[in-house]
Amino acid sequence: MTVEIDMPTPARRFGRLGLLFLAHAAGTASIALVLAKAPAVEESLGLSHAEFGMMVSAYFGANFACALPAGWMVDRYGIRAMLLTAHLLLAVGLAVFAQAQGLPTAIFGLALCGSGYALINPSTARGVLTWFPPQGRATAMGVKQTGVPAGGAIVALFAAAGGMEWHEMAIAIAAMTLLIGMSFLTLQSARSSVSQMVPTRFGAIRTLLWQPQLVLFNGAACLYSAGQAVFFAYLVLYARDVLDGSAAQASLCLAVAYVASAGGRIGWGIVSDVLAPHGRTVSLTLCGAIGVVGLTILLLLPAFGGLALLTGVSALLGMTLGGYAGLTQTAAAEAVEPHRAGASIGYNMLLTSAGNMLGPVTFGVGVEQLGYGPAWGMLAVTLALGAALFYASTRLQIKASRPKSSESERTS
């Protein structure tokens, strides 16, 4: 674990928060390129919808494979080293993807990108946990998480504007990622030396895997992440295939979803801070309930509306399906002792990445076999189940806290 001897001054604290924001923006840009340019990538590589889902799942599959090791590595080697490594992997992966002429090379490039992004989540979450006090920590987590939609929105807007092929955009994003990665050299003053590390052992990580509250919580996170990955992966293709939208119109819908996601990440963080002590899981349950409504509208959209209504639904689902991630990371970090925070976040990312990995390829097969309507319906059911699990996790947390409260009252 990285130990800060002195709490940073507010100026340094928010300067570091800006760097964490940039890390998420750069990390998201790689997969956002694939999603925003989905029709062109499919056509160029000769992919079916199911194969496109497989390619996207390769990115998240690498996230899945690296989730627990990434959490341990952040605890062991520190924030600075892991963020530098993450950006190098992202840049190399984008360069490989830019050269792809078929599915295997594209999968390899995106797997490298996914491995890099697996290091970003626990690194930035550890930064917030280390540099910010508990009150307002979820808000800070939401702010740094807005880098995800910011990076996605910028890429989607460039895609909508046209002028660059997806190969060219991949190279440009790789160069920008390297530049952002170099900025983390400034974290040298954060005092994250090896002598100040307390490594989390894998045996300690294993003890987290069967804690009942974490099992329910991370199971719900898995289902939510499947919904998030599917929505962002297939929004552009859905706009083109079903609503006859142009590439520019479809990419603009994706940009709207990313912008709404930014607002959601900050907004839900504020709400969860206000609703303490159980504000994280209560807010997550609300996100799921509203998201189910949005997916139901999406299911009925071909009969009742067109691209204009899709823009509104994109905003609603961006705010919910795209806005909850900071809450899960904050809750995962706060659910355990501070020295195991990185491992707990890694556990959360393991299940989150599993949902991200399985969602797109499963949805793609569903679309090819049944069509978009039934596939959206099944996704709504999945999200509703996730909301129920978050609610159950909250109930378990409240129940576990009651004996402690009663004991303290008797003592007093």
C-alpha cells in the first residue's frame, strides 16, 4: 500500500485529481474509438455483430484477467509506477490495433489496451483514497471518473466530424496517451517509495472473495457492468441498423451518452455523500431502477420514436448505466481495512470486468438470433436483478451494523 505521510495541500490534492482525470480519459479513448467507429471497423475488418462483440469482449477480458493482479500491484508498487505502465500498454495496444486487417490482430491490440486500463482503476481509486478525506471522497471519485466519459465524448465527437479513418485516429490517440503518461512523472513528490509500501499478500486477497456483503455487492456490479458495456458497445450500431441513422448521427448519440455519464458520475457521488452512511448502495439501487426504465424505452423505440428520442434515452442511460462506476469503487475501497483497499477494488474490478467481457458477445449473439428488441429486454431484466442484489447488499450491511450499535449503547 502507498502511504502518504502528510495529507497534501488542497492545491496539490486537486492537481493530482486532474492527473487522475486524464488517466481515465486516455484509458477510455482506446475502446471509445472502437465504439464510435463501429460501423467502419466492422466493414473494414469484415466482422459480424457477434464478432464485433467478441472483439470488444477481448478488451474487457484482459481487464478481467488482470483485475486481481492489478489491485495487488498497485498496493505493492504504488500509484506512479502503475500509471506509467498502464499508459505504455495502452499506447502499444493502440498501435497494434491500428495495423489490424483482421480479427486476430484487432483482438490482440485491444487486449493490450484492456490490460493497461486494468491498472488505471485501482491506481486512481488508491489515489483518491490516499489523498482525500472520507467526507467528500465519493465526490472526488466521481470527478476523477468523469475522465471516462470526457475521453469517450471527445473521441465520439471527432468520429462524428469525420476527416480521419479509424486507423489514423488510433495512431493519434496512441501518441496522446504517451504524452499523458509522461505527466505522471510529476507524482515523484507523492513519496510513494518502496520503503513506504506494505504489500498485500494474495492470501489476504483470497479472504475477501467469500465475504457475504462483497459477494452480493460485486455480483451486482458484474450485472451492471454487463449492461454498461452492451449499451455503449451497441448504441452506434443500433442507431444505424434499426433507426437508419448516419454515422455522424449515431456517433453524436454516443457523445451525448458520454456527456450525460460525466454528469451522472459527479451527481451520484454527491447524492451518495448526502445519503451517508449507506448512500453508496442506495444510489446504486436507484441507478439500476432508472436504467431499467431507459432500457424499456429503448426496446419500444422503433415503434414510438426515432433518432430524436434516442438522443434523450442515450442521455438517461448515460447518466445511470454510465454514471454509477465511481460509487462501486468508493464502496469497495471503504468496505475493508485501508491496507486491503487495492485488493478490494481489484476484486470489484474482477467481477466488473467479467460482466464487461460477457455482456457484448452475449448481446451480439442475441441480436443475430432474436433481434434488438428481445436483446434489450433481456438486458433490462439483468439490470433489475443487479439492482435487487445491491438492495440485498444494503440490507446485509445494515443488519451487520446493528449489533455494534446496540453494544455501544449498552456500554454508554
